[in-house]
Amino acid sequence: MIKLRLLDGVYINGKLIPKGSFVYGTCALNNERLEIKIASIRYLNNILPVSLSVYDLDGMEGLYVPGSIGRDAAKNGVGDAVQSMQLLSMDQSVGAQAASAGVEAAKGLFNHKVKQIKVKVKAGYQVLLKDSNDRDN
């Protein structure tokens, strides 16, 4: 999720959403672009359905996030390394089995944390909003 602030007022379904209002979008990382979709805007006590896409100032959909492919590859590489870890022990005692179970649990937790992707967008980064339903453009 990302929080954006409107620099200009915008009319939606005949209602003016004033500048300075916050809108929220959902994000997806695609190649080196952070794609953002806005499905609704809350203003006062109203939820206004919209279909907005976020464009970077280069005119392309999504925000340019350099290095995101490398981050994904690194995260996948660490995930593969975690999956290949094995606890080698000839001791089948209860203690050894408990240690093995603990390592398996830690591997699962570590692998889950590694796969979380975080992208930071600097405050003040300007973007353009385009109505996805607008067929004239």
C-alpha cells in the first residue's frame, strides 16, 4: 500500500476532492516499475469508486525503481540457499529430533522474511494519476 497526497483538487462523480487530500493505492512490482492502482477514494463519509493508474513523470505507467530486479534475484538466491540447508546428524535421539524440528521452523520463518519485498518512495516524489476508464486518451 502507498499513501499519496493530491497537489490539485479533482472532481470525482461531481464531488470536489480538495488538494492536500490523501489517496491510497495498492502496489505491485513489475520489472523495474512499481505499479500503483487506486480503486477508491475516501472523502468525508463517502467512498468513491475510481479506477486510477499512477504514471511516473517519464510518461510510463508505474514508478521507476532502479535495482528492483537485482533485489528480487538476491532474495530468491537467499531463499534457494535456505531451502538447500540440511541438518546432518546420525544421532536419532529425542534431543537431535527436537533440534532438527527447530531448525526447520527457523528455516521457514527466515525464508518467509526474505521473500518480503520493500520499496521506498521518497517523500515529495511527484506522479501523475490517469483514469483507467477514460478511453479518449
